[in-house]
Amino acid sequence: MNVAQLFAELQSKTNLTLVILTVALLMCRILPLIILSPVLGGEVLPTQVKIGLGVLLALVMFPAVAPRMSQIPLTALAYVCLLMKELFIGVALAFVTDTVFEAAHMAGTFVDTMSGASMAQVMVPQLKENVTLFSSLNLQLAVVLFLTLDGHHLVIASLADSFKEIPLDQYPHFTAGMWPFFDQILRVFGMMFEVAMAIAAPTFIATFLTDLALGMINRVAPQVQVYFISMQIKPVVVIVIALVSLHVLLSRMHDDFAHTLTMLQKTLHLLT
């Protein structure tokens, strides 16, 4: 049997074009999570691997959407609108999932700026860019903790549930209204800054008190070169405080991840 006969037999059993269009819709909701979330791939994975992972997840979730496959419109304009809708849902879910990771990155930047270590940068594979030392440390801790807690399984389960709540052939109904959904997104954005300040608080306060003490010394003894002394003292203080408060940091991230997954479910509910 040649290739043409094989495709002809497949075409006789099912509408191959409709299957391909359905998988494309699935990938439009799945790929934003893979591309934007560091824990599912982010920038560290090559493009071919990300697309392959998206296709794999789409094939796994295909049986859940197959019964409604015949209701997907085949006209160009209607199908493009469905593609845009799937991208919107995928980006919204990815934004909520990525909250703690972005907060950890932001907290590290705050700490390195306060400690004067912002000049030292390292390459972070998940972001594919140079970041400061504590930004890299916080992000790696967040990714490892999330994987340890099987958070990626819960995210994939929530993604699978989204196809039941919002089928491919339907648009979000916003039964509670559109404003509660956008209010939720704004709250997630505000939570990002709240979590970032909470993660950075121990070292942030330590560097502030160090600056305050050095400033008082400078007032008492102006001949002391406080600026050059602070460049040696503050990085040491930051490292010591970060090591001492590591268990507190992990505990805080654990609670924030739980809250993030709750907000992910709430965001999905507001779309229905």
C-alpha cells in the first residue's frame, strides 16, 4: 500500500482535514503555557522540542475534544476567530501560572540592586538572558520547588479541564461578567509585586539596616570611606541572611504556589 492509498483510507474513515484543524486549535491553547512558563520549557527548550511537546500534549488531550470535533467551523473567518480565542485563553492561563516565577526573578533583582551586586550577571537558560545572581538563584529555587511539589502535573490537569469548561468550538461566556475576569488578572499582576517584596524582604531589610549603620558611622567619622566599605560588607550580609532565611523563602514560595493554582482555577471558572 503506497502513501496515497493510505491517506485515501484514512480520509474514508475520518475527515483528516478536520483532525488537523482540531489539533491546531489544541496547540494554540497549549503552546503559550509551554513557551511562557519556565517550568514547562520556557526559552530553554529549542523550538522543535517545544512544538513537539505541544503536539504530544495535543494528541493526549485529543480524545477529550474528539466528540465535538464535527462542530468546529471550517470557514476561514470563523476558524481564525477560534484560533485567536484559544491563544487568548492560553496566554491568560500562562500569565497566572508564571506569577511566582516572575516574582522570584523580580525579588532577586531588588536584592542585587540593594546589595550592589547588580553588575555581576549570569546566563539563565529558562529566560535565555543575563540576570543578576540572586535573580538566577530565586528562579532556580522556584522551578525546583514547583517540580518537587508536582505543580506541573496540576497545571497540565487544569489545562485539560479547560477543554471541558470551554470547548474548542465555543467562546468564553463570562457568566460572571467580563470585569471580574479582568479584575482577577489585575489582582494576579498585583500579587506578583506582593510576592516579590515578600521574597526579598529579609535581605532587603538587612541591606537597609546596613546602609543605615554605615550612614551613622559616616556622620560620626566622616574620614571613613563608607562607600568602599559598603561594597565589601553588603554582599556578605546578603549572602548570610539569604542562607539563614532560605527555609522561610521556600515556605513562602510553597504557599504562593498553592495560591497561584487556586487563582488558576478561579481564572478558568471566570472564563466559563
